[in-house]
Amino acid sequence: MKDTSNQYNSQITKCRTLFINKMHDYGSAWRVLRLPSLTDQIFIKAQRIRGLQENVEQKIEEDEVSEFIGIVNYSTMALVQLKLGVAEKPDLSVEEASQHYDEEIALTKQLMMDKNHDYNEAWREMRISSLTDLILQKTLRIKQIESNKGETRVSEGVEANYRDMINYAVFALIHLEEQTQSTDEKNQPHKVN
């Protein structure tokens, strides 16, 4: 699992870098978003990924990687909103937002490590399309919980679902990077002695 931890950290570094760069560009404008708005953003990204996986023709030059990164970041924003509440205007500095981001990711990674131990790294055998479907399912669950005004009878709340979506998206990013590396290795010219 050491490899999983390192791969996870590598993908989170990419997600965090984009989050910080957008914070520099836009400030914490995302702080005004209510949870249903963030859930819808995640849903749109998951639908886009599914479309990329199913459609032969692509009209916009984006790939699954950028969409999975978006799912990680929007889900992390949702966790921050759960903790702090929605703001009426941007209210976090880059440093403050980064600290909240790091705290939520640390909790989410620990959840992943615990589940990964119990499930014996089963995610490594999963297809990216299955991870996408699980993210879509989680967004639909959250939307239903939101429609129920947060009330659940036997289910986890929205926080656990956001954390799961982050972890599924990171697993997909790891798979995509491994596929790219495998393709690159196959395309390397072979040396002849």
C-alpha cells in the first residue's frame, strides 16, 4: 500500500496545484456556492467523463484527467462548505483555503487507506468506467439527500459521499497515469545489440 499512498499523493499534488492557481486567479468566489450547486458541478463533470468514455466523436478538446481533477476539487470545496458554511462573499485567503483543502484531503486519504486495507486494494482491478459510474451514483445519492433536506434513515450523510468521490476520482487518475506510462513504454524504440 506504500505505492498507493505515494501515487495518491502525486495525484493530489496535481489537483491541489490547480486549486491554488485558480484561487490566485479567482479568489475564493467558490465560497458563495451552496452544496447543491457544488453537487451539480460534480455531476456535470462525471456526466462529461461518461460521455468521453462512450462517444466516438469529441467536439471539445478536454480529457478525462481534467474532469477527474475537477471532481476532486469540487468535492473538497463541498467538504469545506460543510465545515464552514456558505459565505455571502469570498472570505478566504489562498493560505486559509489551502489549509482547509489540506485538512479535508488528509481526512479523505486516511479514509481511503483504511478502506484500502480492508478491501485489499480491490480498486486496482476496477475499470475507470466503473469508477465513473460510482461517482455518478454518489452524486445522485447526494442529490436525493439534499432533496430530503439532509434526512437519511440508514445511509451515510453527504460528507462520506463527497469523500468517496474524491477517492474514486484519485483512483481513476492513477489508472489513467498508469495507462499513459504503459503506452509510452510500448512506443519506445527497442535497442538492438
